[in-house]
Amino acid sequence: MATKFLAKALLATCALTALMGSATAQEFDYGKFDGYTLKVKLIGGTQYEKLYTRIPEWEALTGAKVEIVSSKNHFDLDREIKQDIATGQITWCVGSNHTSFAPQYGDLYIDLAQAIPASELAKYVPGTLQASMVDGRLVQLPRVTDVSNLYYRKDLFEDPARQEAYKAEFGTELAVPTTYDELKQQIIFFADPPNLYGTAFAGKDEGLSGRFMEILRANGGDLFDENWNPIFNSPEGVAALQWFVDLYEAGAVPAGTVNYTWDDIGQAFAAGQLAFDLDWPGFAGFYSDPAASTVADNLGFAVAPTGSAGKRGAWSGSHSFSVTEACDNKDAGVSFAVFMTNDESELMEAQAGNLPTRSATFDAAIEYFNTNDKPALAEMFPIFQASLAEARTPPLIPQWIEVSNVLWPQLQAAIVGEKTSQEALDKAAGDARIILEDAGIL
């Protein structure tokens, strides 16, 4: 079965390469849709909504209007979309999507490679487009690429009293951590609740499953073997889960972190309540804005730590826009998706700290940072960009979110002390096996 998925991926790559190889430079025609209302479902949250200020530009350009019928965090949006599918209520045209979520939606979305000129597709980073395909179909246009790395407060590392205390306790100089063991040690060291916590983490949904996956891979383990047998209840998996358990038991993270999502963590770090945040590039603009963040003048960036195997897990994926097969005006939907990921949109995303999905935007963004007195973002961008070399997505199979949904409650149970790490992972691995057996993968 693994060979089947690999073959599909190779066919998708070949098809996309051939498509882009015939591209010639030309402007995209956004069309005219006077009097039409385009219904969309979009991801909400701090790092995503600035882009939506461009919607009136698309309306003025095309004559259409946009109705945002839903705006939620992606986990809640995913649940809502699945409910729409189950009830046959696909009455909207464009939806926010993600490379992790896309494989599970079947034929909900159109193949954008059949609707967008090759010359336009050639402007996107090829590898990002390839990761946006499902079964040889380009079901989404990527808007930003995520890869998690480390934010930290420089002032804590520069404090002489903390430097002296750290050396006295551990016999080494206080420096930005390069391994997960060092990071855990420093998270606990800096924690002074309730005034300061070492960090917080997303404690439910794919946020927790993905972070566990990242540390598991950094330890040399993985979620599945080459035949899709669940293997995350390995010693590497137990060590990865124990990392979270140890932080929780030490009181180095807020007790409520088991219910946090990304925005909860972002608000806490910007308020100066956390020493570290292992998070996405999209928060960089928010964290570096003195009007919104108390840590703007002390914001540091570093690549994600390595695990016990000397590897980085480099959890990555892309947010995107998709157009439904049920859309009553697919041309308008495609026009909107391209506009919201075009050169100007991608530069706006990059200016906020997001990693863009169009090749030309990387150099343009760094030039912008250097000429507009944004030293923090100029420092961050190359660090996050370089980490893409080790980036890995979650398993791109339709059952990933279903597996995640049996995994994260068990991780959470171990974190709060209801089960041992081994018990929790054994239960999750057994449940995951049933899911994959029912799907015919095992």
C-alpha cells in the first residue's frame, strides 16, 4: 500500500513538472463577475486575517462581492466542512484548506491545474505545489508555507542574575538551546509561575499530534513504518511524549495549555508570559510589532532543536485555498484563489513574517525588511527559510486527521497524569491500526 501512495506522488510530480515546463510569462485574467456574490469559508486568527484586507481589491477588480459565511480556527473549520459534506450542504465556493487536511476531502474540490494557466502556476515554488496535490490533482493553491522554529526572549538570556544561576545549577553557560533536552531544561529553569512560564503548547487536535510527531521524528522515530503499521509507541515515541509530561508535571507550562490552540499561545508569548514559543513564522510580524507585543524589542529567533537522534523534526505544511466542485461560478472561485495568492498577496503575507509560496517573493521580502527598518523580520526570515531544507509534512493520506483524532486524546491523558506514556501510546497505536485496517491500507 505504501508503494501505491508513492506511485501516486511520483505521477503527480511528473504531471506538474510537465505542466509547468510549458509555461510562458503572461498576466492572469481575473475576469468580470458583476453582481455575483462569492461565498467563502476562511480560516481565522491573528496570523491569517491581514490578507483578507485585500478582498475589497478583488471585488473592485471583478465586480463581485465576497460573503464570508464562516471564519474559524482550522480545526473547527475542518469539522464544519465535514459536516457540510455529510449533510450535502456545499453551498459555498472557496474554502481555506491545508496540505494536512486536503487528502481527506475526496472529490470536494476541483483540479486547479485544469483551470489555471501553466504560466501562472509556474510562479509558485514547485515543491510547494507538488505537496498541494492529492492523487495527481492540484486541489489547493498554497498561500503560506509553515515550518516550526523557535522564538525566545533575548532579555532572559542577557540577564546577569539568570546567567549566574544557570551556570551554578548546570555547569554551562546560558545559551539558546540547540537540543530538545536543553530546551526542556531551560523551559523549567525560566519558569516562575504565575508571572512567567517556560512555554506553552497546543494541547489538543492536530496541534498536539503534530508537535509530538515533530519531536518523535527528531528522536529518530516516526508515526508509521513503510507498510503503514503504526510504530509511534516505540521508545522514541515514549521519550517524545515524556518531554511534554515532564514540563507539565514541573509546572513550567500553564495548566490550561492542554486546551490551548495557536492563538492562545501567540497571545501569551506576545504578552511576555512565556520564555519560549516553538511556533510558526506567521506570528513573527505580530511578535515584532511594538504596538501589539511586549516582547518586540527582545525577540529572538532560532532553528528548532534537534532530538536524541541529532535530527530536526521540521513539521511543515501549507495553508491554501480550494474551490468546490459544487461552486455555481467556478471561474470566480478560481479568480479569488489566484488573487489571494498572487505576487502582491504573497508579499503581504511575507511582510507579516509568513513564508511565501511564490518564488519571486523571497528576495522581495528580504529587500523590504532591510529597507523598511524591520530588523527582527530580516533576522527571522532566513532562519525559517533555511529550515525548509529539513521540512517534512504529516502523512499525506486521507486518514491522517482521523488518526490524529485518536492520538491526541491519549497524548493529553498522559500529559495530565491519567496514563503512563507507554499506556497512552499503545492505546493510540491500536486505535490507529483499526482505522488503517478499515481503510484497506493495512
